[in-house]
Amino acid sequence: MAELVYRPAIGLALTLFKAWDLKIDCKGSENIPRSGGAVLVSNHISYLDFIFDGLAALPQKRLVRFMAKESVFRHKISGPLMRNMRHIPVDRAQGEAAYAHALDSLRSGEIVGVFPEATISQSFTLKSFKSGAARLAQEAGVPLIPMAVWGTQRLWTKGHPRNFKRSHIPITIRVGEAIEASKDKYAGAITRQLRERVQELLEAAQRAYPVRPKGPDDTWWMPAHLGGTAPTPEQVREAEAR
């Protein structure tokens, strides 16, 4: 059933992206294993990141099962789709069940997608990483695959309206080489290494991005340290604390 729903959903996404005339630049897909379990780890800047992360696995003929917040599975439209594509619901009050579900998927040879920042970064910079991805990879005996996306925030992100028009927006995706999650290392040390690698890939995606803001009213999607007007991480934390 999962593939009966998943593959048509991919086809629909690709049709929409073509209608929107998105310019997708994806490099490094060969780093995703063609078989066996793996934890795919990405930055998180848009509600649509999981779709583009999943597209990076298609050249290797792999489907990714993403860990997503449980409320998405209760939605009348997205819920049935998420369940039938065997994505993994995460109830933050009962995280053990989601962890066990993801572990079973990895041991059965699936690729599990994880956003270790847990929530969308409104500064469009990397937040701190939770150690769950590293612990999953260690316990399942599978590699971690780091990746980064850039440009997706221009389509739909927290605090900004959706832009589903034919806007020719470039999307840049970079997938890095596998990181071994050795059981004789601390999960915290592996997590730090993983975050460093995702940061490198994010910077590579930003350097490769073919456009800059068109003017003062179009700088919201650029991080402050790159000259944009997105809030700094400190400003985001202050706003969340109010």
C-alpha cells in the first residue's frame, strides 16, 4: 500500500514543481545507499523540506520515511497520505514510541528522514541538533547521511505566506558522504560531527544558489549574517521567550 500511494504522490509533487517552474539543483544523491537502512539528516527551513529531501533519494530508487509531528497525521487530508506512505508520527510527549517505530524501520532496511533541529529555523541558520538521529543510527547499525536544502523557505515557511505561483524559484540540494555512527562513540560527539557536516553542506548550497534578493523588500529569506533581514538566532529566541 505504501508504494501505491507514495509513488503517485511523488508524481503529483513533480508535476506541481514543473508548473511552478522550480529550478532544482541536486548534487550528491549517489551518497544515499541503494539498499539497506540509513538515517537521512537535513536542516529545516520550510514546511516542504521533506518533499525535496525525498526527491534527493529518487535517483537511488529509494523512498524515505520521515519522522513528522503527530498533528500532521491527524489532519483530514495529510493524515491518510502520511500514514499510507508509512511516515513516522512523533508525539513529543511520548517520543519513545516514535523512536521504536523508526528503529524498526531502519532494521527492516528503510531510510528514515530526520530533522534534528526539531522545528523550522526562522533565522534560516542551523539550530542546535538533538541526538536522536545519532542514537538511532548507532542502535540500528546504519550510516547517517547528511544533507542540506536552500531556497525552500521562499515557497512556504513559518511566519510568511505561501508562494505557490509560477515564480521560477531555485531550490539547491546537497547530499554529503555517509557518517559512520560507531557504537563506541558518544552520541553527543557524533551529533556534533553531523551538525558540522550539515553546516558545510548548507554553506555549499548557499554559495551555489544562483540568485540574490531582488531588492529591499525581498531580503526576508536571507539570513542576517549574509546581509538579509531574517531575524538572528538571538532575536528568534527572545521572541519565543515572550
